[in-house]
Amino acid sequence: SEAVDVATLLRDVVSQQSSTAETRFIHISVDAPTTLTMLGRDNELKRMMQNLLANAVKFSPDGGVVEVVLKRFDESSSAQGLQLEVLDRGAGIPKEQEARLFQRFSSGRAGGGIGLGLYLARKIVEAHGGRISYEPRAGGGSRFVVWLPLAAEIVTV
């Protein structure tokens, strides 16, 4: 593992996704510090962000907004970390699918398999000693939250 500037990584991922989003007039707003560094594997962290952001764009209505928030968030004085939130105003996840959301073979509605991307995102987050969760947004849409420790032993995915 190496020092990874997650804020810069996030902006790279957002600019990659922006061209896809712009064809449907979806705006991606980013609220992130200039830099936020943690120990990790940049390619894996990038893939996790790509999966979350691609899903948010894919399931957003045309003309919608996807919000991405990255901030330092310490769970306690001994658990120093960062929190990444990805919010959209899509249809959200059906209640009966929430429990299986981060498993390998969950699939959304017809033609919309979201299972593998979220499964991989979870594996990457857990390999970095973190957690990922989902909650529905009031008024429709999804909120995915990732918490990652700033310095952790990285296990191989």
C-alpha cells in the first residue's frame, strides 16, 4: 500500500464520468478538500469510486444531480478516517433487495445488474479496513456511504 490522495483520485473519476453524465444533462457536484491522503491501493480505490459513481449516473433521471461528498470523518480519536458519500435522485433500491445489495449476484431491475460493481466496491472497502452502506433518500434516490481508515493494514482482495 502507498499514500493515496483520495481527493485527487475522486476528481479524476468525476471528470471521467462527466462526459457520460453530460449526454443526459446530469450534473455531478463535488464537495471535497483539496487533498486528503490515506494509505491504500490507488487502482482499487479508483475502481470502487468508479463503480459507485457510474451507478449513480446510470440510475439518475435525465437532468438530475449526483452529489459526491468527501470529508475527513473520525469515528473516534483512535479511528481516524474519511467518509465518501455518493447521492443520487434515481428510483432507489427496492426494499426487498437492500439486504443483498453488496452480494455477488444481486441484480437490479431487468437489464440493470448492479450487483457486481457494488460487490467489488464492498470487497475493496473491506480490504482497506472500511465499511460501505446504503440508505434510501427521503423523496427518492440513494445514498451510499463509505468510511475508510486513513492508515490501515491492507489485505489482498
